[in-house]
Amino acid sequence: MADAPEGTPIWADAMFSDLEGAKAFYGEVLGWTFGEPSSQYGNYTQAYADGKAVAAVAPPMPGQEGHSQWRLYLASPDAAATAGKIRQNGGTVLMEPMQVGDLGTMCLAQDPSGVAFGVWQPGTHKGFEATNVPGSFYWAEVFTREPGKSDAFFPAVFGYSVKAVAEESDDLIAFELRGQPVLGRMNMTDKGGFQPGTPPYIQACWSVADCDVAVKAAQKLGGRVVFGPRTMPFGRLAAVMDPHGAPFAVIDTTTTGR
């Protein structure tokens, strides 16, 4: 992904205490293959769909063992400037901008409602090499119990415009760049099936050739279905919790309906 506009989802990764187990799970569910771990960067291991880099997995850093979570990175032409805007708009910088060799510069942050995300200023690593094809990134949504805070924060930092997805409700909106939706925001209401106390997060959605096949594979390997599969106007969708506690979603965009 070359020269992604600021605020575009550009990369995703996750840390797993059982790295081999995670690779086996996502390899079967999403069809990923994996490169060699980079000892220079904490055994960071890229995942590939049809030979294209689509994500990465790594063991946790010391002191961060436990619950796993997918982390979405948003593109920035200047990570230091973005970190400044994050602070100015009530967010928290969890890790200051750090250059990762010649690959790029990363920053970790949290919005005012507690949603964690990353910022990536590309160097030689431009981000996703493929999107919207089986095994690759398709979409992501901010899940928060304080939507007003997220709705003010992300547009202020990344220049998004905001569009309601359902006119009669503010439960789901889309953040847009150049008139195109790039990220969703979901209100975590209890009536929406979210368990009380579930912390806010960003859920990545991965494209698959067959949603039902992917869900069955996930269940066979210890994953738990949270939602669906359900056929929507934009595809057949399911939300899953992997065996390590990380939520994600899968979608087959070739199967659509009302």
C-alpha cells in the first residue's frame, strides 16, 4: 500500500503467548502462511495471503503476557505530529513514536474512551500488500461505550468526515476519507449483546472465500462465535473470539442479501 492517505487503516498485528498455536489457528481459518520470525524485532512474524503480506503476529513483550488483542495501525505522514494531535484532543500516547529500522515509525495510542490503536509512518514497509481479497484486511470498527468521545477524537486527529450508517440510530457510523468509508464506529450497548465490563477495542474484519467454512474451522480449533454467520447487504459476516481471547470478524463479500 503506497502513500496511503492519513488515517487509512494500513497494518494490523497481534501478540500471542502461544505463537505457534495462533499461527495454526489463523493459518487454517484465514489461509495464512507465515514468514520467518525476525529476531531483530522480537520474533515479529509476517502473515501472507497468496504471497502478499497482510498482518503480523509476535510473542508478547516481557510483562505483557496474557490477553491477546488485534491492533490496527492508521497511516500517518508524520508520526510525531500525529502524537501531538492525539494529546491535544484528549487521547493518550502509550508509546512515543519510535523508528523501526528503515521499515517506518510507529506510535501506540488510546482514544479518550480507551480504544487502543497504532500509528504507522511508512518507510520501506508500506503496510498491507493486499486488501479485500481472501485472507486479507477488509474493514475495521471502533467498539466503544462512549461514542461521543470517539466521534470527536478520530476526525480531529485524522481528518475524517462522519456519516451515519443507519439514519435512525447513532449506534453505527462510518469515518470517511475523500468520500470513502475507511473505519466504522459501533456503540457498545448492552442491548447489542456486549457483556458488561467488556473493554473498548477495534475489531478487524478479514475477507474470506466462504464465511461458514471459516467459522467451522475456527470452532474446530477452539474459537467461539460471537455473532452470525449472517447474510447482510454487503456480505455474509461473522464475529469470532479466537482461542487466545482476541476478537475478529470474517466476511464473504460474494454472498449478499437483505
